[in-house]
Amino acid sequence: MPQQKIGIAMSGGVDSSVTASILKQEGHAVHGFFMLLPLPGVKKHIKRVQEVANLLEIPLHLVEIEDIFSKEVMNYFISTYQRGLTPNPCVVCNKQVKFGALLTKILGQGMDRMATGHYARITRIDDGSFALQRGCDPKKDQSYFLCRLSSGQLQNLVLPLGEFTKDEVYELAAQMNLHGVHGPESQDICFLADETVSSFFAKQGFHDMPGDIMTREGKVIGQHRGLWHYTIGQRRGLGLPDATPWYVKGLDAENNRLVVCKNEDLFAYHVIVRDVLWTEKTPAFSWEGNVQIRGRHPAPPASVSQTEYGEWSITFKERQRAVTPGQFAVFYREDTVMGSGIIVDQMAHTGECS
């Protein structure tokens, strides 16, 4: 890659710090950019990032992006839970904020491209557009969380760590004298910090909304505290003693009811998704590949086909446990992201799956 001006999204963590150092060693003019977000301890984060920028001798820019983060990510997080769904704020933040608003600001300040410390790779496909691939470290691959990025966004990005394992990155950090300077790894939901979802909702002014806990057959067997306290497949905190455990099966927001079941009823062959985005042309008939239904989860074989209602149906070769409405289903052909959609519902199936 010819020498360029590259703006890197810096957090002060090992991944973005090593990324900045790699690009500088390659001869690029590297500028650091730190997003000012409505997060706890932001002054401490700024101090840590500035220390890394000083060590690397690169300029650091602070980007005010609180309003769009609150609107696109935190409001989405709250409203999704209120609808009885389980949100994935990282996927939305990557699309709308980090590789949306921040990318626009970085390019607007004269940078040629933007870089981050994500473990994923970018490839150019036959028609000249760009697609996302898994990172080389299967334990750290973050392509799932970048699944909604468009070809236009990808063509302006550099992801150097996609070719490395996490252990190799730690080794590079030590070689670059970054050992002990970089901060801890970022957590999944940054604005929760050390909070739970329940305490976060309480701080936002939402009080518990008790309702019935009922079986799939409609029998009321207990009371819940409020649907945002629960997610599909959850076992703890239900307060339902029985010979075998109960698990959360569904969140009925319209009637404020928590539906529970036994473990064997958590499995499904068929999943309905909406808002499907394909990286290439929409398949005329069914598509076959591998589908990942949550972060840090295997991507088993499945077929995807459009329904008569304009949604898409995923049929897995083997039943999947605790499919969660609100999460993203990501379609892979080998290591390449081919598309994604938002899970709407699952359909139980007890017979053979052809």
C-alpha cells in the first residue's frame, strides 16, 4: 500500500495502539482520533490515549460524537429491549457511529483512509466492490460485529490486525515498547462499564414492570420483574423451583409476559430474519453457506431463502439453541461475509431436517 495519511480510531487499548505503530512503521502519516462519548471515566480514557499518542509521536484529535452515539446506539439499545428483543449495540455502533460518523469526520480532516484494531480482513471481489472476511485468529475474529458495513465503508478502511493472532499482537506490543502503556481490552457494551442492564435501565428512569411468567401452554407459574432483566436461554434469576430447570423462551412485550420452557424446547431448525443485506446480488432462489446467530458462536451450515412475506427464512442442518430475536444472523461463504439480517423469530421443529 502506498504511503498515505491514515486516521486511526484509538481507545488506548493494545489493539489500536499496535495498529497505529504498525502503520507508522510502514511509513504512513498516522493521526489518532478519539471519540468523545457519553461514557463513564472519559477523562481517564483521554489521558491514556494521549500517553500512547505521545509515545508513538503522532497527533491526537478529539472528536465530539456524543449526540449521534446517544441517538443511534443508546436509544436503539433501550427501545429494542422495550420491544421484547435483545439488542446488539456493537453492530449498530460500528455501522452508524464508528464507521459512519467517525469515518466521515476522519476523511473530512484530510485523511486518505481510516484504520482500527479490529480482527477482520477486507477483500476486493470480482465486480470491484469490497467484502469483509474473518480475521486469522478464530478466537478473536470480529467480522460478525462488522457485518453491516457497506462496500463503500470498507473501501476506506485499513484493518492491519486481521492477519495476526492476539498472542502475536501482544508480542508486537512488547517489541514496540507498548507493554504496560496500553490499557485493558474494550468490553462488549462500552456504555455499561461495570453496570448491569438492570442498573442501566434504572439510571435511565425505567422502573421494574412486573408481569406473569407463563409456560408455552399458557399456565402462569410465577412473576417477573421487567422484561429487560431477561434474555432468551436465561436460567438464573427466574425463581421457579422444579425437578428440571426452566429457561426463558420468549419475551412477550405486548402483554408484558415472560414465556419459559424446558431445555429441549429451546432448540429450533428454522429462523426468520428481516432487514437482510447482501454483499453481492440478492440470490434468486435459496442460498447455502454457514450462518452465525450471535457473537462468539459457531457458524453451522444452513440455507437461506426468501418468504412470501418479504422476510427470509434460515434452515439449519442441525437444531440451534436459544435463537434470540433482535440479534444478527450473519451469512458466511467460507471466511467471507455474504450478508446479514436481524432475527425476528424462531420456529420449533422436532422432525428430520432435510
